[in-house]
Amino acid sequence: MLRLTHSILDLAVSSTPNALAASLDERTVTFSEVDKAANAMARVLQSLGIKRGSRILFQAEMALDHLAFYFATQRLGAAFVPLNPALSREEIRPIAGYIRPDLLVLDPAHQDASSFETLSASIAFAIIGAGDATTAGINLDLLAAKASTAPLPELGVAEDDTHAIFLTSGSTGLPKGVVVSHKASWLRSYLGASRFVTSGGRGELMTFPMFHWAGWNYLMENWAHRRAAHFVGRLDGDVLARAIDRWKPAFLYCIPAIWERVLASNVAFDGSVVRSAASGTSRFDPALMDRIRERFPRAYRAAMYGSTEFGAALGLNDSDIDRKPGCVGLPLPGNETRIVDGELQLRSMSMMDGYFELPQQTAEVFVDGWYRSGDLAEADEEGFLTITGRRREVIRSGGETVAPAEVELALVGCPGIRSVAVVGLPDPVWGELVCAAVVLDQPGQCPSLDAVRDHLGRSLAAFKHPRRIVAVDELPKTPATGQIMRSRVRELVLQMH
């Protein structure tokens, strides 16, 4: 069997065609329904000239019909390029110029993004989710309603073909297209199951956005095990709590910011139904893991580390969370790691192929087949890894090197501080000063430098201690993953002082 993304749906249809595949609020679809809709949509896309190697730019709010659209692109061998629904026309324009899609697909709420004044007259555009309403572009729903739902003939899609291009900007705002093959995505879906205890069939409550690789990855991971994926309209704490009560999912994986929303909700639900609870994308707070254990007493907890370029790379199991606070764990099956000049490097068959049409940037992150993560890391005597900072984010102060993440971890639990981001500020004497931007537990009650240094005590060398404390209302974070955007934090602090 070829390792193709759509083979995951094919296998689910052949074994459990009428099983629940997904839900969004109160609407549900089975594997068979997704399969037939995908076949019809694939024929529509074929009629529009979409074929193996085509690229489709897609911007829409989450809807169950989009699952069939995605698998339609996969069966044709086209590359799916999802966009953040929050992007404006002005933001889409450079992306469209970069990707040069064969088709732009939008939902009715984003029709104005197809304006030819802001994009290109050479890009065809279509609308999904409009039903039989009149649309500015091609109405995919009307065409799909008339198309055959029979299986498509073999189209020669290969494992090394591009299945998707995920746009990632990190904290720079400059998009790079991460090219992921069918084989890499297939492997991510199956190997990633090691992050959780895989028993239990009530599915997973989906909290990752579907313009992010993780959203599609965890959908396919669940479907590979014939489990349902339960979506919600808003990632609000009360909405998520009601979904837990309604669907009783066995699996729940959230970034720390979403966990905080769930734990803060006053909506009643039985937390014992959740059997696996994981946190990822940013370093976990041990106190947060303790609160997860209290609210979900039967859940097997895990902490994950990964990236769009690599997929899920490292994991910390429940038995190690309490004894290895701050660690990101050990390599997941199929992954290799090494530390070169302090930088974590990774290797796996699930890595990206590279950045779309950016050979220089691709060459910069690959060395002898290893992916350079850009993260600074340390390994303990058992091989457990801790991320100490970013290669480009290290602070050079008085000739010494300071890793921001190391200082942030040491500041966890400091009285009066709810959250913190450490950045370097320019200084004529020291080169850079270590500055801690803090969100306070109580407004106006910022701890003094002496209090912070007393808290750090001997856990950090004195040259790593913050020389400036700045209180902020909130820390700028990436919308998809909740990771701190240090460049924005630095800009914010400089504007304040």
C-alpha cells in the first residue's frame, strides 16, 4: 500500500463506512459521507483543470464540508495550501504572488478576498459553502451536487508528491511555504499516535486550527485509528467544556493558552472521560500539568515538542512529567536527534521537503540530511532534552550568552508574576541588557528587581538575572500556536521605555 494521505480515508471507509468521522457542534458526518463528497468534489476540481501538481489556495472558516474538499485535492494529487481565515486581502496578495495557485477557494464570508484588484487576474477563484446562492466566483457546491460520487480511477499520485504547503512565519511575519509530501504526512499521522495512549474510541476534541499542519495531522491520526474528530465553532472555554460534556472525547490536546480556557470554565463536565491529555508547542508549566491532572484525573498526560517543518518530534510521558519539569522529552519513534554547537537537530522520514521555491532558506536549515531546528537545547544524563532558547534569540550581555527560555523557566512561580518573556534590550555598555516583560497577577504590583533576584537565587548565574522588569498587559503570541513573539515583545518594551 502506498503511503498516501487519502489512503487513510480509504481504509476507514473500507472497514467502518458508517462510523462517525467528524462533528462540528451538532452536525455529524460518517466516513462514507466524506468519501462520496470527496469523489464528487474531485470531479468538479478536475473540470476546472486541477490535476496532479496543481496548487489550491484555500481560505475559509471551519466547516465539515471542507474535510471532503481536502481529500478531493489529495486524490487528485494537488497541493492544498490553507490560509488563516483572519488574513485580509492585503495580506493574501503577497502570498498569492508567492504560491501562484491554480485556484483560490473561499467561503462566502471571504468572497471579497478574491478581488482582482488585490490579487491577480490570472487566478481562478471559487466559492465553497454557499449552497445554491449566487456567488462572485464558481459555486463549487452547485457543481458538486450534480457530480458522480463513484470512486475515481487511479491517477498516479506518488508518495513523494506534495500533499500540502503550510505557511509559517514564526515571529517574523514573512511567510515561507513548508512543503510536506504524502509520505511524510502519512508517517506523521501514524507515528504521532505514540503521543497518546491509543485505546478508547470516543475520538478527540480538536483544538488546532485547520490552517495549521497540526489540525490536519491530528484529524488523520484519529481517522487512521477510526476515531471521530470533534470540532467546535469557537475555541472558547465554555464551548469546549460543553463539547466535552456532549461528546465525551477520550483525547484532548491543547496549547497552554487553550488549556487555561478549559480549566477556567465553570461549565460542568465529567473530566474522567478524557483518557489522554497533552500540551504542546510551547514549554509547559509544571503547575499547569498539575491542574490538568486535578480536572482530568484518569487522563494520561503528555507534553509535546514539534514544528510545521518536522511534525511531532519529541514527547514527555506522564511518568516523566513530574520528575523532569521543563523538559520536552525524548525522540518519538522514527525520529533521531543530535545537538551540534548547542543547537537541536532532527532527522526523520516525516520531515518537510523544504521551503517552497526558497532554495537558500531551505539550504540554511538542512545539513547532511539533518533539520536545524534553530532551538538551543541541552540533554541530561538520561537523554531528556530541554529547550533553552532560540539560536537567533540568545542575548549577548557583557560578553556572556543568555538563553531567554532558561531565564523564563527559572522565573516560573516567582511571586506576583503570571507569565513572562525575556528579551535583550540594546545597551551601550553591556551590548544587551536582560529584560523580563511580565504579566502580573495583580495590576500595579510588580515585583522589584531585588525580589526577582532573590527568587532566582543560585539557580541561575548572576549575569543571567534580569536587569530590567517591565509590566505589560499581555504578551504578543502567534495566533495558531500561542508561542511568544519575542520580536514583538522587544518592540513593545522599547516603545514603553
